[in-house]
Amino acid sequence: MLVLASASPRRRELLTQAGYAFTVAPASISEDLRPGENPLGYVTRLAREKAQSVYAGLDSRDEAMVVIGADTTVVAPNGEVLGKPADAADAARMLRLLSGVTHQVITGVAVASAFGVEVAAEVTHVSMVTLLDEEIDTYIATGEPMDKAGAYAIQGYAARWIPRIHGCYFNVVGLPLALVSGMLEGMRMRSGQLVR
């Protein structure tokens, strides 16, 4: 049995798109960035904590039980980790940081089972055109940026501003499917179980 430790509708859609049958059990952990923590360490720590927290709380744990945890963040060119905006002003600030430059999107993925926890990460470079203040204001008024890391959704309205990416598109949406599939396959090979 496969469990997704996330409330993200985008992650649910992606796992479904990839043909996996799963249940959802969102993790409840603090997502605060620790002092001195780098972006890669941050997302892999959160992914691990989410997967382990949900796995530990499951009533039934057998060798076929697998929990996927994931966390995505946007890293501005100045190195700032951009989570979900606190309010409209914060969303505007983030979009101005990303305007006209290339930034990184990093997703940490953790797979927890009776055989332990495996953690990996995917990095995608995303280029954004230069945005006018009016464009930023109009976008924020749609409400779309408010629950997205970096204050934008590549699969939504903001797609018009992204001329190129280098790396996995699905990573930017929130779950690098090829990485997840490879991790589940590796777990299957180690355990003799088939995760679908």
C-alpha cells in the first residue's frame, strides 16, 4: 500500500497521472527553516520528517506499506529560500526577486517503509521573464500565488512568464515523478514487493 504524506492537490494529481494507487495522510510538522540550513538540506529534512511522521502514525504497518514525503522550495538567485508567501506584499516581493532571472526549484523526496527511509532531491533551473508591477499585482489578485512556494505556479497563470526550464518540469509542479518512480522501484527490488 502506498501513502502520500501530503495535502497538496498537485502532488495527488501527479501521482495519479503516473498510474499509482495511493491513499493520502498529510503530515503535520513544523516547516520552519533552521538557522544555517541550506536549501537542499532543508527540503530533504522536511521530506524525511513528513514520511517518517506519517509512517510512524499508521495503524497497520507491514512490508508492503510505503509512505512518500516531499517538500518543494524555490531558491532565489540571492540564495534566499522562498516558501509560501505570508501575504500579498510578500508574494509581490518574491515575484520581484524572480523577475528577469533564473532560479532553482528543489524538491526533497523521502520514501519510508519497513526497510528504512531513502531520501533524494531534484533540482530544476527555471527562467522567468521580467515582470511589470501591474502584471505582478494582477497575478496576486487571482489568489494563485498564495499557497505556492516562490509565489507562482508553473502549471497555472504564471506559465506565460516562463520561457525555459532546465530539468524536470514535474519537480517545479511539486513532485519529480521519474525520481519518485526510481525510488519506489529501488525499494521494490530490495523488498521483493511491487509498489503500484
